[in-house]
Amino acid sequence: MRILVDADALPNDIKTVLFRAARREAIELVMVANSYIKVPESDLFTSIAVAAGADVADDKIVEILAQGDLVITADIPLADRVVDKGCCAIDPRGQLLDRETIKERLATRDFLDQLRSSGVDTGGPSSFSKRDVQKFANQLDRFLAKYWRK
């Protein structure tokens, strides 16, 4: 198992949680972004910089994704592609995206997108908070306990 990260807009607090967890559990962590993301010195950590452009980082993640990998992303269409390949994703606010949850999240995203394109102000997500970081850390720990730790 590896943790693949859609790192372009990932909050620094989430990166810190990921580096700690990967080091603690000895899991390979791969950061993928449109520019190089600095990672701590470790054989466990890799940064892949891809060309700029829509979905280039997403395409790279899907290309290197293997059975059992976990993807960290706020991108719902990417999470849908990940789940289609038999893997799971966790968003930075701590929601597990798997076969049971992804279709509902994708439908909600598409519905809100349609509302916005018709001129309805749907607002945006709430500000990212320390509570979100804690929810993410807890979800990551639950996932690792279920699928990684023996």
C-alpha cells in the first residue's frame, strides 16, 4: 500500500499529518502536483512534478495507482476514478470516499455545479479549520488500522 496525494492545493497541516503517519507506519507517500512539493528527507517520501494543465496531476495519480493504494484528494471526479480502480480516497476534511459514498458525493457536486452555472450562488466550502485537520487525522488512522496495520 502507498498513499498517493493530490498535493496542488493541500493544506500544510494535512501534509504534516500525512508525513507523520507515513513515517510512523513505514508507508510510502507520493506527492503529485503541478510543481515540485518539498518533502522531508526519507526513503518513504517522493514528490512528482507534472506539467501544468487541467487534470494532469489527476491523470498521473490514476496512472500509477495500484490495488490497495490510498489517495488523498479534495477532487471528487478524481476520487471517483480512484474508486473505479478498486481503491479508496480520503478528502482533506476527513471524509472517506469509497464505493458506498462516492456516487452520492459526485451527484451532489454535479448538482451544485449545475446550480452555479445557472446563476445560483451556492456559497463555497467553510473555512478549513483545526477541527477539519483532526477529522482527517482520525479518518486516516481508522483507515490505516483497518487496511494497513496487522
